Amino acid sequence: MNTYFPLLLPLLSVLIGYVFALFLKPEAKKNLKLLLAFSGSFLLSLTVMHLLPTLYEAHNSSVGLYIMLGILFQIILEFFSKGAEHGHVHGHEKLFKMPWLLFVSLCIHALLEGFPVSHQHELALGIAIHHFPIAIILTTFFVNAQLNKKAIFLFMISFAIMTPLGTLLSDILPFLNDYYTEITAVVIGILFHISSTIIFESSEGHKFNIAKVSMIVLGIVLAYFI
């Protein structure tokens, strides 16, 4: 795989989602929820089938603890992001300034997601598919809230850069590689929480329907063959 491919995919997915929402103004929430269901299933399957087995090969007895810490850390982040990582943004009130708590928590989330990508390149595709509908939902939310256009651009470009930045940092900072297993376990916990929440929140009333189940199955099958 090309060296720059894992860096470009998450970056481009956010930027494409931003432009898509800005100019096409999608209003079909049902289609976005199906896309979210697919992205959650694909990301969870990649984590379980590829990332988790590789991590346990390290024979580190603390892996399970760090995974649980990752889940807990993501729950804490969501107190500030209000669940934006899995498309859970609501409200039509005007925003007169940058939502800094949302901005910082989302950037931390995206930065951490980038760390395992340097060792597991296929994860870049999962993160890219995960970030695309999130970028559409966030941009649409900010536009409807009448946030300043420059602020929206700053928010989305920063969000787009974070995952590639995490991957670059894991490559160039040796001490991060020394703790690769622990950091990756934390990220797996984050991904577990995010992807499972997406799957259960992507339909009204938490009811499974044929279209949603089809998207989930498709995500699992594609992840298996990567």
C-alpha cells in the first residue's frame, strides 16, 4: 500500500463530506442513517477481525484493561462532544461562537484514531468511511445553526487533519512506538464504543429493519475480505 494512502483517506473523507454537505445540502436523514449503520459495522468488523487479533499477539496481559479504559475515556469525551462522533447532533439554535468543547473533544478522538493506522493500514479505510457521514452531519448542523462560514471551515479542516496527524506522530515519535500496544488498546476501546453506538442509534426507536441489517451485513462482509 502506498505510504501516503493511509494519511490521505481520512483527510479526504472529511473534506469530501464537508463539500458534499455545503453544496448539495442533503436532507434525507434515512439515507444518512443507513450510511452510518454501514460505517459502524465496517469499523467494528475491522477492529474485531484485524486490529484486535494483532494486538493480542503481543501477549500483554493488560490489553483488556486498556480497552476498557478506552471505552471509559470515550464516554467522558462524549460529555463534551454530545455524541457528535457517531452523528448524534441535534438542535437548530444559532451558534454565535465556535463550540470549543465539541471542537477539542472531536479533535482528541480523531487524533487517537490515527495512531494504529501506521501499523494497520486497512484501518484508514474504516476511519474514512466512519468520518464521511459524520462530516456531512456536522457541516449540516453548523450551517443550520448559522455558525460563521470561516469557523465551520476551520472546524472541519482541523477535524480532517487530526487522524493523519496521529498517524504521523506515531511514526516520528519513538516513545509512542514503545507504548504501541497500550495506545492501540485504548483506541480499540474507543472504536468499540463508537461503532456499537452507531449501529444501535442509526434507526428510530432502536429497531432493526431490513435495510439497516443489509448495511450491517455488507459492512461485515467487506471488512472480512480486506
